[in-house]
Amino acid sequence: MKKICESLVKLNKLNQKIVLLIIIQNQSKMQIQGQIVDIENRRIYAGEITVESGKITSIIEKKHEVQNYIMPGFIDAHIHIESSMLVPSEFAKIAVLHGTVATISDPHEIANVLGSAGVYYMIENSKKAPLKFHFGAPSCVPATTFETAGATIDSDGIKELMASPDIYYLAEMMNYPGVLFDDAEVLKKIQWAKYFNKPVDGHAPGLRGEAAKKYISAGITTDHECFSFEEAEEKLSLGMKIIIREGSAAKNFEALIDLLPENYENMMFCSDDKHPDDLILSHIDSLCARAVAKGIDVFKILQVACVNPVNHYKMNVGLLKENDAADFIVVEDLTNFKVKQTYINGELVAKNGESFVKHIPYKTPNNFNITSKEISDFTISGSASKIRVIEALEGQLITNEIHHRPLIVDGKIVSDTENDILKMAVVNRYENTKPAIAFIKNFGLKKGAIASSVAHDCHNIVVVGTSDEEICNAVNLIIKNTGGVCAVNGSENKMLPLPVAGIMSDKNGWETGKLYQEIDAMAKELGSHLKAPFMTLSFMALLVIPDLKLSDKGLFSGNSFSFVDLEVA
């Protein structure tokens, strides 16, 4: 380099530029050796990859002693980035540590708060990070007409989004009744996806038989909501691609993984919703390790984890071929998939547990328009002998409707901690209205309350507590911070503020994860025995998943798709 610099002094300015360009080009070229994992041809061989200017220019067989494996990066085939409570650029910092190079991201959560502006916010922020986010156009904003959202995206809005090169698909069509009953607005949204030649994602838990056939025939190509082997098998036979989901709350891996050996060409992996503490621990890498532990062929597993999403969604992601973008990972073995290095567009973005994704300043848009509540807002009178109770289920988004004798004190129905029948409320965050009240089983709290403004789909405030006072305190803490998750018990409280649209943090992933773990631990100290109490809580207002849920407008049956009374006649 010293001789080069001395020579540069002797050259004129034009020649200096030429020589400097050559030096820069040489610095952008790199060669990496390892055991090349060729998924398409089902072989592994010692080789060397040459990368220049972000592209793979050659892959050759070459003898060497390097034992690490070089393979395509992992892809999460369906995720709501917002559920990590991190903006995309912060999500990327952690995801690359697990070898994730790209995602299929549905910005449905922020769209329900801010509309199309929220979608564009996610796209803008994601472009500041190396990880390749592929966003969809949210098809159901609001998800139903039975709840209050912060915005609406109609078929004209879908047309505008689908025309964008930054939008890759129509995101989960949760309004399957609209498809089945030929709702004109729903069908227009699907038609716009077809017009722009972009796939349509499904969302139809439990849909079987003729109803499933009609839903799929409308042009819907995937489903990540299957919770039984038989349901997924039937949908596969009807031509649908099935995405195996393992998130923080909904866990369907064990139920569906035995379908993979025979159906690997039509399956993918996803997390759907991943809270920050779980993301720190694992991502798609862990699903591959679990599948290998079951004795499934590693090439089939890697096709599901790395290849199928790229082909289905026409993703801008390399698959370890010449002339592809240099998106690949180096792993220690093909058993545990411990990630040594992650490359995206030829850039080393993670190495041995250290992320090189930089922090980038970002905006914090929000949409919180309510004032604090009174304890009396959460009282409910009654004399019924039986009430409907939401039964939350560990590891599932579905719930059951059960009937139980209420605990009545001074003419008021109150939380019954002895029988684990706790009061629940949903508070409209967009306008001042009276909270909706219901009761729920399996949260297990013996004291205090927990609350969150991460509440799918509309992200109103959802709260469960042991007394009206504790419930009110938790809700007011969320309102004061214009969004977040909290646990309260008398004068003690823990709070994770989420100022970005009321659903995402303005802190980095590790700090957010630490705060979340502390609040999660407090919820369990208050008595909750759920593995992920806040993730479970966030789905108790999700009306499109059967059966009994609560919106800001009242108690709702997903089976009949109608409101129901609290009291059982």
C-alpha cells in the first residue's frame, strides 16, 4: 500500500481516480470457503464462493480444511414486525444473529392504527437496514366492522398499495366470511392483487370442506393458521401452501411438522408474532434444528426454510447461485444451525453473536386520543346465574366459550380469583367511550392487573385484573405513556412504553427485551401461569379467530360472527 501511495503522487488527477477505483473494486471482492450446501441439487461439497459488489460471481469446488457450512439464509414467511415491539431497523439487528436474511412482513398492525401511512412508515424505516423486508398490503383494515380501528384501507387503498414495487403480496385475508359470501369490496381487493400478479395470503383457522374449497378457489394461496394435522393436510390437497407457525403465543410446529417430509415443496416456516425476548433467543434457525431432531431430511427442511418463500413471493433474495445477490449464512453444523456469519448483499451483518446493523434515528408517529378513566368505568351490575367466559388456551389463538356462575358483590359482578374467572376490559384508544367488559379464565392472576395497547387487530387497550381499581390503574398507566405494556399491583408497577404508534418501542431490541422480560416476570409473580401472558392477552381482542373474544364494542362470537350477551339466558 505504501508503494501504491507513492506512485499515486506521481500520477495526474485522472490517473489517480482510475487507480483508486481499482483498489476499491479489489476491496469489494471477497472469497469464502466452506462446505457448500446446494439445496436444489441435494449435495454438500467443499468449495469457494467469490463475491463482488454484492453479487456471487462464482461458486467452485475446491479442496480445503474449512468445516463450516455455507447455505442460503433463513426467511420468516409470515411475520408482523410490530409484534416484536421493534421498528424494522431494530428488528433487523437481532434477526441477522439467527441467520435471517429476509422476511415476508404484514404491516397489518400499524395499518390498523395509522392506515396506509403506517405501511409506508414501515417500508421507509426498513430500507435503512440491510435485512430484506418484503411487505404486503394489509387486506383487512379494520379487520372487522365489529371493532374500532384507527384507520380504514378500502379496495382503492389496496389498489394504490399493490401498484407499489415495495409491496409484494396481498396480506392475510382474514375476512373469510367476506370471501365465502362474495362481499364485493373483499373480492375487489383480491382482484387487484391478481391484476398486479401478486399472491394472496390466507387466514382461515378451522375452515374445512366446501367452505375451504371456495375460499381457496378465490385465489388465496397460503394459510399459516392451521392448528391441526387434518386441517393442514386437507388444505394442502386443495392446492394451498401451508406455513408452519411457531410464535410467542401460537405454536403449531408439533401439530404440523409430520406433514413436511411428503409436502416440503408446498410448505414454509414462520413466526407470525414474536415478542422481543423470544426473538433474542431464536428465530427460524430453531425450527430447522427441531425438524432435524425429528429425523427429517435436511435438504427438505432447508427448502422449506430458505427456498420456498423466495419462489412463492418472488423475493429479492439470493439462493446461493452464481449471479444471485450474496445473501447467505455460515453455520457451524446442520444440526443446531449455530450461525457464525450472516451476509446480505455481500455485507457481513453479523458474526459470532455480534450484530453490525447500525442504529438509525427514526420517527415516532402515534394515534392515542383518549383521557384517563375512572374506577366506575369498569364496574358492571348483574344478577345472572351464569355468564359467558372466555377460556384462553396455552399456545393457541383460538379460545373457547364456557359458562360459569359469576361472583357478585353488592350487585356488581367482580373478578373471582379463587376460580380464576377474572374481569377483562377493552378500552377504545381512538375516542372516549365506555370500556367493554367481559370475563376470562386461565390468566391465573391472584392480585394486580396486566394491560397492553398491543391488542390485535385494532390495538385498543386490553386489560385483565383482579379488581376494578387495579384494572383502572393499569389502563391509565398505558394512556399516560400513549401506549405500552404494564403490570401493576398497588403502588408497584412496571411499564414498557411503546410510543411508536402505541405498539413499538423507541429503544433497541436488547433493552426492549430486558424490560419486557421484567414485566413478564412480574405478571407471573402476580399469579399468571401462562408461558407468554402478554402475547396471549394481545389476542383476546382478535375477533377473526374463534371463538369468544372481546372488542371495544362488546363480547363477540367468532363462530357465529356476531355479538353475544355476557349473561347466559
